[in-house]
Amino acid sequence: MATSSGRSIRLALAQDRPALILLDVLMPPLNGFDVCEALRRNNRTRTKPTVFLSNLDFEENVKMSLALGASDYLVNPVAAPGSWA
């Protein structure tokens, strides 16, 4: 399931139960941090693994996402191990 905005994630999660939630920092009109915070407050999504995948590689973004309860923060583009050799 893919959504195009931070607002649409609430409706999508009411209809589906994903095993993993991928967020970007930039998800207009909300941002991924706001969405992650809302997911952690919701009993249905509190324990769902949540990973940020973003091209914003600022250390502050990584720290903020982990402080909000994200499982990990990956910087896009993500390369498969050994693909750069």
C-alpha cells in the first residue's frame, strides 16, 4: 500500500494492516515526523516497525526519527551490498 501524503496514511491504516511502514521526512502537507508521532500514539500502530527512507541525510533528521520511535533511518538512494564494487 502506498500513500501520497501524510494525511492519507490515517485512512490507509484503517483499511490495511501493513507489516512495515516506510515514511519520508517530506510528506506534504504534513511531515514524516508528525506522522511517526501520530503512529506511536495510536494503539493499532504503536508497535509497527517504522522506517524513514529519505534523501535528507542531516544528522538531526536521523536523531529526531529515532527519538520518535522509528526503527531505522535510511538515506536514499539505498544501494544493495556489493553493488557499488
